[in-house]
Amino acid sequence: MTERPSIAFYAPMKSPRHPTPSGDRTMANLLLSALSEAGFLPVLASEISTFDGKGSEAAQQRIRDAALAEAERLIRYWLAAPATERPRLWFTYHVYYKSPDWLGPIVSQALGIPYAVAEASRAAKRAFGPWALGHQGAEAALDRADVLFAMTAVDREALLRSKPKSQRIADLPPFLDLSQWPSFPARSPSPHAAPRLLSVAMMRRGDKTASYAQLARSCLSVQDLPWSLNIVGDGEARSGIETLFSPFGERVRFHGCINDRIRLATLYAAANLFVWPAVNEAYGMALLEAQAHGCPVLAGNYGGVADVMRDGESGLLTPAEDEIAFTTELRRLLSNTPLQNRLSAGAIRFIAEGRTLAHAAGTLRSALYPLLQTG
């Protein structure tokens, strides 16, 4: 395969070049890598953001108008360019009512090219209310797409309920590019030291803080057992989160935001268990990263968390909002080294068997190349 078809790539929520790290930015860059691995030439079409986190109709109208102007600019640019320099497909990552895609449907129609969306989700309850305009834009985009890539079972179910007849829905579960990790140190939990727990998450108010608060309460319930906890993350809620864990003294260590993958890999490899209640989590890239380093996961079963681990094999899931169950399983894992070891081996196997860049590239290749042949 010598030709590398050009693909216009767009992430309306957060550009892959955004300065603030997040799971959304990570996945956008992973998709760029996977498209390249699949034989395409992805080009960032625009960095305009359509995200409205507050639910302001006026803000959404301003965002839509700016996006429509950007779409017209792109259309003029590409129609004036030689046909060989135009994209052959438009690919948008993460479309939902807070970040609709106002660009992709218009530009792809004007250029006569296929339109694809990854991590698409529908939320009928948002048809009315503060995000009604964003919902309208998101639904119109998803209806227009030739193929939707569902990254979680929850999203897939909603997409199937409103699927246009000619539309294809393909499964593209969250994945990692293992080559981006410069070091995979050998597993190094000490068999004689107290079990090391690890959490990696931004420190934002709302759901992230709720997860940290639940974790602190669970740790309080097992303080009679030996353990230590490393926390990686930073944000505007850090001081409050530090207060939550202050009763544990030196048992808990805050590392702040770590951008050095070697340092982070060392923490993953040294941990006996990754712990995260995952309140309202979409899925959680850190859970995948931990498992890639052989660190099993204990998490709450929210959203798509079940899609980034294998319950009973690479970690343990507890029912959403069941704090007692989470604490019970934490106690069981802290007291059961053979179970930790079994889950550790299963975590490495889970990633290798289907959550790598190569697997994602294969999915993208098989779904997108037919569109180029018929588009």
C-alpha cells in the first residue's frame, strides 16, 4: 500500500496540541498515530473548540457562528487547491452535546468526501435545556456520519438506537501506543514492604474530587492494614484533596503532575494496585496505562470503565456508587498477594491481546478504506 490518503482530523473538544494534559488530548493524539499506522496521512484541519461546559445558549451561538465561518474558510481553501491536495475523508474525534461538530458535516459535504466520527455519544435528555443548541449540532453531525466508532459499550447502545440505515457502527475500544513509553521497567513491588497503591488523575472540582473523597474514606476504613499511596495529578482542587488525605501523614505522597513517562512508568511498575473509584468516569486512560505496566486495577463501574479492563482478570470492578463494595475489595486485595499477582499477569495480557496501536490501526483501516473506494 503505497498511497497515503490524506485525512482531515478534528477534535472539537480539545485540540491535540492543547497545552493542558488530559485523557481527551491523549486519545486525540493516539488516534492521529493510529490513523498514520493504518496507512493514512492525518492532517489537523482546525483547532477551533466548540466546547461549552457551562450550558450557555449565548455562548453556544457564538461558538456555532465562529465554527461556521471556519468551515467556510476551509471549504474555500480546499476547493481552490489542486484535487490531489484535498483531504479524502474527514475524521472527527469526540462529538457530544458539549462539543458538537459544526465543521465536519459541512466541509465533507462541500468536498464530496466521507465523514467519520470516533467517540460519538448521544444524549436524548439534552434535547431541551441549557445545551439544546449543542445537542442539536451533535445529533446532526452523528446523523450525517458514514461511520461511527464506538469506544464504549454504553455509547454503542445509544448509537444503535438512533442509527441511520446506511450508517456503520464499528467498535474501537480505548487503546495505547506502547512505543510512546520509553521504558517498561520490570515489575518491582517489594514482597516484604507494605503494598503500594497508586492513583493518577487530574485534580478538578466535581467528579474528580468526588473520586478522591471516596478513595480517602476507603483508605480510612483499611488503615489497620499496611499500605502506602502515591497520587499523581494536579489542578485547582489540589489543596482540598490534600486535606482529605492529611490524616494519613507520610503514608500518602503527592507527586503533582508528571509529564516524564519514565518517572510515571516507574510508579506504575512499583505499584501493587491502581485504585480509582472513577465517579462518572468516561473510561480512564490511566487505567489502561497502569495495566500495561502490570499494575492491576480496582475501580468503580461507571460509564465505560468496564471497557478498559477485564473484571476478575486484569482487575476488579465494583458497582457504581457502592462505596462499601469498593472498600471491601480494597481490603481483600491488600490482604491477598496471590490475587494481586494473578491480576497483574492478566493486566499485561489484556493490553497485549487487543488494546495496542496495531489493533486500533487495523480497525480504522478496515472501516475507512472501503469509504474511500466508494466515496
